[in-house]
Amino acid sequence: MNRRELAKLALAALPTASLFGKPNSKFSGVQIGAITYCFRSLPSTAPDLLKYCTELGISSVELMGESAEGFAGAPEARGPALGGGRPMTPERQAAMKKLADERKQWRLSVSMDKYKELRKMYSAAGVDIPIVKLGLTAGMADEEYEYVFGVAKALGAESVTMELPTDAKLTQRIGEFAAKSKIYAGYHNHMQVDEKSWETALGQSKYNSINLDVGHFTAAISKSPVPFIKANAGRISSFHIKDRKFKTEGADNLEWGKGSTPIKEVLQLMKKEKYKWPANIELEYAIGEGTTVMAEMKKCLAYCQVALG
């Protein structure tokens, strides 16, 4: 950004009166939101996440499944099943299997009423939940697939996001359930992809779609993602926005404006072409001393607002 845009960014990052009303993070017709993973270092219950969004003025989220299921009463990890980089001892393996079995049984018996309540709570505050992140695996029963898409429907979501599988049988199965539910399966990328990585899944079902992490994709292919976006616009269901350097330059995850990802160009393309999918902030760069997650989220949101001005 040039000096004038940086000055606008500083002004946009200041608190405004609009933050005291319902949030609105749609700028120039482009819906900017956030994946709630951004707040992972903070308390992350569904009410906590809603509070952060309303304080920031964010009106759309990709809701992490753990927070949604926690609100609905899912069994919590405890004792040896807790994470935190612990070694995978036989005791921990057994505890994790027991937890997985408990969660499966809970999923197959839980009512959708708590998810509907969660949707109403967010909607009343002015925050939409168009996307929920819940993974699907080959080992899950059909009833769990139905549960996942049922959760999405109860939350008012249009898409369920998950990591891009390498198993064609799995994307075929997911695509069939997605089509039955008329809820998109959005496949997320890290740096394992190239321009052809989604071709198999997209050919299997019109409800298989691309949850494009623009930063990871830019780093992976070491060039602008804009041609890929233009070519696949009809199959993209959402973006994750971050700034990374090209892989050829080290692929570092950096503060916005310091990497190789053409965030402004991507957002301007969304504005020009009137793409309707949400562009969700994903805060992954290191938070240094003297700042906070909320302060950095405010800067990222302001960056999007200025880029779309």
C-alpha cells in the first residue's frame, strides 16, 4: 500500500460509533468475515467468539466446530486425552479412543435445538454463520455425516469446511452427502496443493467446492492466485485471507502488506466481479510483544476496508 492508503488504514483501525451498533463488515459489496480460529489463544466458547466479533464489527464467521459442539454440550477432552503436545502413550491413545467413542454416541443422540439456539443468539447480535468447520473422515458412519450437515443446516450455514482429502473415494462420499443436504463441502488447502489439486473432487459433485486459503496457495505456487480464482470462480465457496511469501522466497507468514500475497488485488477482483462468497480473515502470523489478538484483528479488518475503498 502507498502512503495515502496507509494513512487510511490507520484511520480505519480506530474505534468508530458503528461498533456500538450491530456489526457490519461488508465493504463495497464484499463480505469480510473471520474464521474463529483467529481467537484460538483466547477463551473460545461460542459466546466468547460472538463478543469478539461484535467488538470488532465483524458480521460473518466461519465457526470452528469445537466451539459449536461445545455450546451444544459435547463431551470435553479430559485427563490423558488432553492435547498440548503430550506424547502419544498407550494411555493417551486409549483415552482419545474413549473420547472419540463418547463424542460419536453424543452426536448420534443430540438434538439440533442447541444449534438453532446458537444461530438465534448470533443472528440477534448481527453476526451470520455461513460456514462451519467440521471434518469428515472415511471411518465415520453415515449417521455422523448426516449429523455434520444437519448441524450446518441448523446454524444457517451454506458450507461445511474441512481439509482437502487425497482419497477420491472420500470426496465422492462427502460430495454425495453434501448434494443430498444442499450444503457445500468446502475443501481447505495448506501448501500441499497446485492449480489442479481440486479437480477430482469438483468433478464428483457440484456440491464439492473450494475453500481457498489465498495465502497458503500463493506460497505454494509462488505466483499470484488471481488467474486460478478467475478460472474457478464458479466453484469457490469461501476464502481464507492471510499474507505469505512465495515458497521460492521462504513462504513466511507475515503481517499483512509484508508478504507476497496480493490481498488488495484479490479483494478488488471480488468487488469488480461481484463474487458473493465470504473472504475470511485468518490470523496466523506471530503476535509480538506490545500488541494483542484483538488489535491485530482490527488491523486486518481495516486493511480489507481500505483495500476495497
